[in-house]
Amino acid sequence: MNGLTMFDRVGAAGGRGVLTGRAGRGVLVFLMVLAAFSGPIRGQEALPTPQERMRADLAFLADDAQEGRGAGTKGLDVSAQYLADQFRAMGLKPAAGTEDYFQPFEIPGRPRLAETVALTWTLPEESASGAGVLGETFTPLSVGGSGRFEKAEVVFAGYGITAKDDTLNIHYDDYADLDVKGKVVLILRGEPQQNDPNSKFAGANNTVYATFRHKAVNAFQHEAAAVVLVNNLAGLGDAQDSLIPYNAAGRGSSLPFFMVKREVADSWLNAIGQPSLADLETAIDKEGAPQSRPLPGLTLSGDVTIERPPYKLKNVVAVLEGQGPKAEETVVIGAHYDHLGDGTQGGSRTPNRREIHNGADDNASGTTMVLELARRLAARPDPLPRRVVFILFSGEELGLFGSRHYVENPLYPLENTVFMFNYDMVGRLNDKNELSLLGVGTMAGLAEICQALGTSHGFVIKGTAGASDGFGGSDHQPFYNKSIPVLFAFTGLHSVYHTPDDTLDTINFEGMERIADFMEELTLHLVRRPNRPEFIPTTRRSAPRADTAKAEVGANSTAPQPAPPANDPGPVSGARVYLGTQPDYAQEEGKGVLLSGVTEGSPAEKAGLQAGDLLVGMGDRKIGTLEDFMECLSVHKPGETVEVQIIRDGKPQRLKVVLGTRSAN
């Protein structure tokens, strides 16, 4: 081990001292590392202490000028250039195959409306027929997809809810005995008896059945041609009726989904002799029963095209080459540097605050940790026996896109990649000194090493054997899925996670310095160990939480999770049904859910599902989008046997799967 045991503490510039047993050499290391930072870095003065260095990096990344480092923002590109400049200043080389430290890739961008948008109606009295004015009397919503329909019949389907929920003791169906196939459904926002403490749903609180997603997916399941939504009176309160922005409804289904002003819908109902919206709402609330009905004499025509121009993203990759017989073995040290922008790209827990989400902890802290470790390792006078590759990933918040791109297009052979460290949210060490380390069971002996070293540094190590604790994923997961041992460091969730309040002033820099000291020592041990780390698969391979029917608020999002509107409480309730699939988030929407893989030992693997399969149905339900899939899972319980319909190599197949449950740990 080049003269240092795994319990030696290796000093660095401004570190906590050198306790190597060879004090003279430790002082020399200290002075040499300090000298390495004697010159300015990107306009900064010399920053001799770890906390000052990390504060400078984190302050740059979490500044408003970086626009929340959201996909498609100039701030994300500026941040990438800053990171490359830091690597260059350390003397680290660009990784082989990069474009000046950058590994570019593209992912599907944010949905936006094309120029073709129209909604017209035909009524018995020709003078009552007309056309909507985009942005004034109607708008498409992003919860739907592209499509065109001509003179389609219209059906009033109440609140568009089908709730057969034993958990909430709700049995209500606006679609009961209603034929909507190929027709447009006119529905109300919210849910019956809204704001009523005695509501059969959840009193004054909305349930998941009030969500745009449920309404869109439910209409898709009933084979409607399109959805037209209006505000409900209870939801409006004293506010004036208005349209919500196109992107405010999140994503849900592939059907065209429009919103119209109440006065427009009321004019339709009046023209064909039907009760007004207010009368229909009152009847539903009074009786607690649907008032659904066909609307003869009214037809609608619509046309909407939604585009998703790609985001051009880039990983930032630098290398510290090793020397010796193990120099071709690679250890990866990574973190994601992207965040949520102004919150409208999805994932914000405060969707009504369209403000810059600076992401100081998530994940400027992890990015800063990688830079700090890179500085320390690059400044060492003794060469390391293995190659160390530093990767700062983009696209994590939208679905682990950067790390997935790397493992599918590795710059260094994966068969020689022996370990991966991941840092995601390491800036909020608490007073109990608790540090979560996920993946301690993915390498023989790793749990014991982490516990011993962590304790020596004063940490309470909360180890998780697998690569996931059940609350979502991060960029170590694609590496784990390639049979590479991983370790994910994390200081825990907090109240300002995925909000505009995750700012610089909330960061514990003393805690970050202590974590850097610990992880530097652990890294050196793993880089120097004489034998290659032995990969150990845990009970099941990590998977994005998209195939868990109940996802916790506050989890790291690994899929494009659009911000729900104010009256959209989130995923469908129910048991946490687990299938074990890994969706390909870059696929074309509306055709099904394409699998990029399945989790080892999961119900999906046991049933015979595999990468490349296209999920198109489950039980008696169709699957067009990821949201359809999640809703399908939500109606089942762990232990049920369900038929899954797939397309494999262009041919339909049916498989039986016994659904499992995902534990919280």
C-alpha cells in the first residue's frame, strides 16, 4: 500500500493534519499541496483551506447567475465550463475521447406547442358554432399529447374519476355505464365535494384522484379521443376563472388534453339544452354520485402538435492516470452538477414558486466534493497505482441520463472499471454526525472498511448494503447495473430539498471538510488495494422508482417528474407494488414503455421481462406512457399475479408476473 495502511490519515492542503507515522514526509506533502494552490483559479485568489476552496466552488455553482443549472439553460453550460477550468487548473487531463473535458449527449427536451393548435365546435344552431382563441378561451395542457380529431361526439364525464380504492374507502366512477370510445370527454377539475370536511373522498383535502395525471390516464384507459377540462367552482373559490399555463399540468397520457374557460363550456351546454356546469357540480356534490351523460348535438374538432426539441448536455470528465501493473484499472469518482432550473422542468416540491432552484446541497455539494477530492489526489507527489476518472454528470434530475450515457459509451473499458464513488447531497451533515453510505454490500469487506474508517473520523455510518434504499436513485445505479461495486455518500433529505430554499447559507462546510478527509482516505485505500475489488450483487439491482406504485415526496427523482399543480397531490395511493423494471426515458412517448433493463431477482426478471421489451398492457389496462404504467401498478397489490402484454422483436407476447413489494430499506 505504498507505505500507508488503510488507517493512516493522509493530510492535504489546510487539512486536519498528517498522521502518517512519517511526520517529515507529511509536512512535505502539506507544503507541496499548499503550493499547488498558490496561483489564482479562474480569477480567485489563493484558497489554502478546504472549507474556503469548497465554499468558493459551491458559491459559484449555486449562484443565481447559473439559473439553477437546469437543462437547456445557459447557466448549466457556464457551470460545465467552470468545472472543466477547475480540472485544467489542477493539472488533470481531459479523459480520452472527450472534447476538451466534455462528453456531449442529447436527451428529449421539454414539451412545447408547435404552431398547429386548434379547437372548434359545431352546434345545432350554426350561429352558436365557433372556434377557440388560443391562450384566451382555450389551451392545450402538457399532461396530454399530440393528436387530431374531427367532429367527435362529446360526453360529460363529471370529474373524470374512477376510484375503486379500499385503502381510502372510495368507490366512485364517473365512467360507469358511459361509452366514451372515440369521443371527447368534458370533465371538471378537482374532485367531488371539494373543501367539504365530510367529503366521501378525503374531507377538505384533495386525493390523488384530483390529479391531472389520473384524469388523463383514466380517459386513455376508457379509449376517449381527447379530454376537455374546465375549472370547478370549489377549486376557484373567489378567484376569477382562468387558464393554467401549458406546462403547469405535468405529464400524463398521450391523448390530446385541452382546457377551456367555463363560459365556453357553458355556452355549449346551454345551446343543447343541458344543465349548466354549476348545476351539474351541485348535483354531484349533493348526491355524491356521478351526473355523467352524452351531450347530443355537440361535436368538437381539435388539432395539437407537441414538440420536444432535444437538450444538448455534457458530462465533464478528467483523468488522473495511474502507474504500475494496475494502471489500466479505473476508479470513478462522480457526482451530478445539474439541478432544476426555475422548477418548471419538473421535480420541484414548490411548483407554485417559479424561482431559481439553486441546488446548493443537490447537488452543488456533491460536485464540490468531487472537485476537492480531485485537487487533493492530483496534488499528491506519489503516483497512484490505478487510474482515477472524475466525472461530473448532467441530466441526473431528468432520469440519470449522464451516467447512463457514460456506461453505454464508456471512455474507459467498463470491464476494467473496478469501483465507482458517487456524491449526491453531502452538504448537510447533522449534529449526530450521521453519514449514509449506500452500496456497502456491493464489494466484499467494504462495509467493515467504511465502518472502521468512518468511526475513526467521528461519523455515525448508516450503511445500506444495496445500491438503493428504496427512495429513488442517483448516478451510481447505472454502474452498479454493470456489475461494478459502488458507494453512494449522502447526508440525508431535508425540508428544503428540491425547493428554491436549498441555498448556500444552508451548507455545513465544516461537515463537508470532514467528509472529504474521510473519503480521501477511503479512496486511497481502494485505489491502492492489491486485489481488484470483488463485486457482490445485492438482493436486487437498483431500479428507478418509476415502477413503484407509491413514490415518496422528497425522493431523488430519477425520472422526468413534472411539478404538480397546486391541486395535484401526486402519485396514486396504495401499496408500494414493485415490478423491477428500468424504463428508457428517452423513448418516443405514447407507444408503450420501453425497458432499458430489469432488476436482478425482481418480479420482472422472474417473469421473463428483459431489456428491449415494450410494455403495452397490464391486466385489462393499456400502457401508452410511463404515467399509464404507474397507474396500472397502483390498482394492484403485492402478491397478485398479473398478465403483462409486451412487444418483443416486433411480436406481441404475454407474460405472467407475480407482483412484489418494495421495502423502504
